Amino acid sequence: MSRDFDWSAFLFLLGALRWTVVLSIIAFVGGGVGGLLLALMRTSPYRTLRWIASGYIGLLQGTPVLMQLFLAYYGLAVLTGLRIDPWPAVTLAFTLYAAAFLGEIWRGAIQAIPRQQWEAAAAIPLSPFAQLRHVILPQAMRIAIPPTVGFVVQLIKGTSIASIIGFVELTRAGQLIVNVTFQPMIVYPIIALLYFALCWPLSLLALRLERRIDAALGIGQPA
Amino acid sequence: MPLLALANLRKQFGTNRVLDDVSLDVEAGEVVAVIGRSGSGKTTLLRCINGLERIDAGSIHFEGKPLPLGGAALREARRHIGIVFQSLNLFPHHSVERNITLGPTVTNDVPLAQAKALALDALRQVDLEDKLHAYPAQLSGGQQQRVAIARALAMQPRLMLFDEITSALDPELVGEVVKVLERLAKSGMTMVLVTHEMGFARRTADTLVFMHKGRVWEKGPPRELFAAPKTRELESFIRAVLEPND
């Protein structure tokens, strides 16, 4: 028995959209912490730390997210001996994935800061931590905003893959609705629009943020 | 006891010996100008004095104590040794005031209000108190270098190092920076300057050091060295810088 795509189906999609958002936020925050750590390791004077971080990043960037998702899902099940919920698996997989990409983006931003800034900070003489906190990271952040937002947009859209292991986020919810309505050409455009409604404002926000920082620094303004 | 004592310094990058058996004493209040062709080791010498480069042999004593190789001990010594670089490297994301208060507040634990007073005072010494709230990008190169001097002065150093600080500036901006340096020298600050401003070196320095091939080739009062260079190398260097178009 089929039914039409109606208001309650739309509300169901909105409810699932929430999980897309929650998953994206967790992956971004967790991945952000991990990514910062990786970026600092990649730019540290200690070879072992650099080596570990680039190994991790290389591995995660060189394998499909889908494999990482399967590994997290079945891996957790094997490790804990339980048949596990998709939740911990998807959050783990997307956090580890986001950490690798953010780590690489932020490494580039840190390395884009001229060596002379480090030396000027060392001359007054800030500790390595204070050099990062007061001098390097604030400048690196400005550089990192556009690629970071670009990645977050990819991340949000990428969470649709979580549907494959049965995690009911927006895409999975759409499939479920299509299964009962047989109206893919109504449901999927709506889903596409919902993703767009999430991602587009982010890009706008990034642009505004960049302009505000430029204005505060007195750069990038027409004379 | 000299404020700064360099003995038999050697520094090499690979097989290239940049500093070779350099010895130099700097007394408190003394102004030492280091001149020489590019690649003669002048800049490396300054960078070794505050530990930005590590020496391969010899010793550096500051106030009688050996300069630590790194870590917190080196930072402690650096609190008393200010340096201004050739490149314009104020922190672009901080106001002039924050550029100057950062060191005192973060490194010396000076309360912010007191650090702001230090900043204003340091800016007065470089005639830029009206730029307190400006950002580096709004300043000319000469003004940026003067703020960089103020940033170093706010740490109340006992020795100031200047690494060709006018070399990156447009010619018309050199004068204002040199004026500040001369005033600072008169105030009794101990200074070691690497410079290409021969007029300034002659007028202001107590001691002129001519470096060549990583060595202290000649050393003495500037008037004597300029009037009667003992070596062919210094003579040809002086001729080259005084008559650059011949």
C-alpha cells in the first residue's frame, strides 16, 4: 500500500535532518579538536610526532569514507562483542575522518605564517605555547576559514553515507519515504533543497567572517 | 666585566663556515656597529647572540653567565636582550598597543594597565604615541620599524640588537628610524647594530667592527677605521659603499 508525500512525511524528513546536523556538529567539534592536535603535531619540531600525524592523515585521506564507516561499524561490534548501534560507529568514523582533513587544512594555514612571525614572538620572548596562542594561530585561523568552511560543507553532505549502515539521517529518511510513496522525484529534490539550505548559509557566513577580520586588521579595504 | 663577551665563536651551515673564531666584548653603554659585505656573517652573529642560531664552538657570555642553549633558560636570558629584525614583522592581527604589551604581559607578568603605560612610554621614545590604536598595515615601513623598536624597548632590555633594520625601507624612510637609533644610543642603551648606514655608524658607534669571511677583520673607533683602514678588504668595502656608482 502506498501513500502520498504529505506534511507528516515532510516532518519526518525534518526530524531526520536534525540527525544530519547533530552528526555534522559532533564530527566537526571532535574532528576539530583532533585536527588541531594533528596540525600542531605536523608542525612540531619533533620528528616522531610529525611522522605519526602524517601517517594518520595519509591513511585516512587515502581510504574511502565508506570503508572507514564499515570498519568503525564492524570493528566496534567485534571489539565489544555486541551488535552495536550505528550511532557510535558513525560518530567515530566521521570524527576520525574530519580530524584528518581539518588537520591537513590547518597545517597548511600554520605553515603559511612566515617564519619571521615565529622569530618575532620568540624574541619578546614568548614560550612556544604563547607563540601559537597569541601570534600564530590567530593569523592561521584567518587563512583557514575558507577551506575549513569548504570542508564542513563536504562533511555535511558526506554524512549521507551514514545511511548505508542504517543510521537514519536525512538521506536515509528520504529513502524510507520513497519506499512508501514511490515518489522519488518529489522526495529527493526536497532533500537536496534541505542540504542546500544547510550548506549555503555556511558559505555566506564564512565570507562575512573573512570580511570582518580583514576590516579589523585594516586590510583588504579599498583605499 | 663586559656586558656581552663572545669568545672564539664558530658557526657553520653544512660545510660553509659562516662565523670563524669571532671574539668580541661589548661593554655596558657601548654602541657597536657591525659592517661588512652580505654573506660576511654579520646577521648570523646577531642571531647567535640571542640564541636564534646555535653556535658550533666558542662561548657567549651575557652579564657574566653563559647564554643557555634553549628552553626556558634561554627565554629568561632573552628577556634582557631585545632584537629588531630587517623584515617588517609586527604582528598584523594586533594593534600597535597590543604588539607592545604582549611581551610584558605574557612573558614578564606585568599587569595590563602597567604594560599599557610601558607601551605609551616606549611609543614616545619613537615619536609614535599617536599610533597607539593603529594596526601595522596602516603604518609606513619606517613607522613599523619604530614600533618594532618600541616593542623591544617595552621589555626593558639591557642589550639591544638591530639587524639591518633600515635595509627593507624606502630611502626616504631611513632617516626617521636612524634618528630614533641615535637618540637611543645617546640615552646610554647598549647596542649592537648590523647596518649599511655608514654615516650613522661613523657618527654614533663607539666601536666599528668590519666582518669579512666570517671573521672580525678589523675593529676600532669608526673615525680611525674610516680614515685609515688597515686592510685592503676594508678599504675596498668603504670605497664601494661610499661611492656605490663608481
